[in-house]
Amino acid sequence: MKFLQIKSLTAAAAMLLACALLPAAAQTFPVKPVRAVLPYSAGSGPDSVMRSVGEKLTRDWGQQLVVDNKPGANGWLAIGEAKRAQPDGYTLMTVDSTHMTLQPHLYKQLPFDPARDFEPVAPLYRTNFFIVVGANAPWKNVTELLAAAKAKDGHLTYGSWGIGSVAHVGTAMFEHSTGAKMTHVPFKELPQLYTAVATGEVDWAFGTAATVAPLYKARKVRLLAYAGHNRMAGYTDVPTVAESGGPAGFELPTWVAMYAPKGTPKPVVDRIQSAVAKALADADIRDRLANFGFEPWIAPPSDVTKAAEADKLRFAEIVRRSRIALD
């Protein structure tokens, strides 16, 4: 009995000591390089933002933020790497809303559980999609595009970067909101998709400012409308979907955030979030984000959770209704 009491006291003392050390550990965090795993190729929008923020974090912490690109396999290579990491704050992952809120509805055998395996650390940015058509397309607004879709009875085409992508599911939402039926043409690569829009191989596609800016500036594509509540800064000549004759309130947002393995100590999460928020508030970072058409998202991790829950409900309905499945 005395042995058990001593053992219990020792365990309790160890737990108290560990709890007492957490704030101190957070204050000294990081004491070695931190790795951010990304399911994106180098040079992509999320990669460029993470590297810009990483430069600020490196200076702030005195330790390097290493960006580790692991594209492919629906993002699962990067997500699996982060899932296997120790929950100590030294391995983070940067993903978009598709991975955390749409994929769970598309795959029956998803190799991760967003809520069970990860927790949000810091939001990075938000943006919405444009409706993009070729420069020589005959439609000047969404009203004309929808009229053509209904006249062609399903033969108007739209492109995406794959079955189950947010562009594919977003268009399914658009079809449901408007009563129009169109034909989906999936592509493997983003450049192929928007080149096809520019040449008229497909009639239109959803695209962010970051992905279509080069073709837009070269006047090879036009932006019919912005799927957001308000017009985008820097693109104020482009009306919202509702202003252009589309359904009232139609929006197609997306966001990117940093996550950590579940169980990462809260003081460490708080320190990372504070440093990221400081970086996003920097004028230089805000200018870089604006060049991509991204809005800095400075908020606590709980706001990411709220956004993810809202997106999951929205996607669940449209995936069920459209019967989109990938396994």
C-alpha cells in the first residue's frame, strides 16, 4: 500500500512538473528548426505565402522555418508526413480547406481524420474564385453565360483541375443554384486548364486571382464575376456573381491554414499563432498577399475550426446531391 501511495505521488509530481514546464518550453520555442510540410509544388500560391511568412518567423524566432514540399497523392503525402510527426510544434503542415472539409465527403477510405489527427494552429489567408472565360468568349456577364448554358442543354463546358476539386464541386453548387446543366471537363494540371479556357477548348472555369493573373494581364482571359460577398480589392471592375446576374448570395471561398498534429501543447500553439499573426500584419507580407489576390486572415485557431465546420456542412449537401465520389 505504501509503495502504491509513493508511486501515485511520484506520478502526480511528474504531471505537475510537466505542466509547470509547458509555459517555459513555449517561451523558449523553438530551439531548433521548424518544418512546414506542404502538399503543393514550389512556386504555387500557398508555397509562396508560406515562404514569405517563413522568412519573418525565422527572423523572429532565431530558428529557421523550413518549407518541405511534398505534392501528389491528393495531398496525402504531406498530410501523412505531418500525421506521423511528434506533437511538439516542430512539424507543421499548411493545407487548404479542400483537404480538411471536402475530402472527407469524397473518400470512404481517407487516410486521415481532420478532427482526430490534427488541430489548427494559425490561419494564413482567404480568397474567393472568379468565373473565368476566354478573351474571345461571347458572354459579357453571368446572365448571358447562364442563358447559353440553358440553351445548349448541358453542352456548355466548364473545366476544373480534377474530379472532386473545389472547382468541380463549386460548379455543382452553381448549377444547383441556377438550374443550369453543364458538362465537366477535368484536367490534370492548372496551366492546361486555363490555357484551355483561353483558347476556347472549354467555355469557362472557376479560378483564383493567383492562378489566372498571368493570362488575365495578357488579356487572354476575362473575369466575368467574383464569387464573393463584395468585389475584390485590386479587381473592383469585376462585379460579384449577384451583380452580374447570377444567384443572390452565391459565394465560393477557399482558405489556407497551418495545422499541427493533435496533442501539440497549447502554449506552443499560441506562440506559433502569435508569430504568424505578427508576420501577416507586416506591410510587406500584406503587399505580397495582395499581389496574389489573397486576404490575410489574422485570427485565433478557433476561427479556423468554425470555418471548417461551416464548409463541411455546405460540401456534404452538394456532394450527396451531386453523387460525387472518388472511391
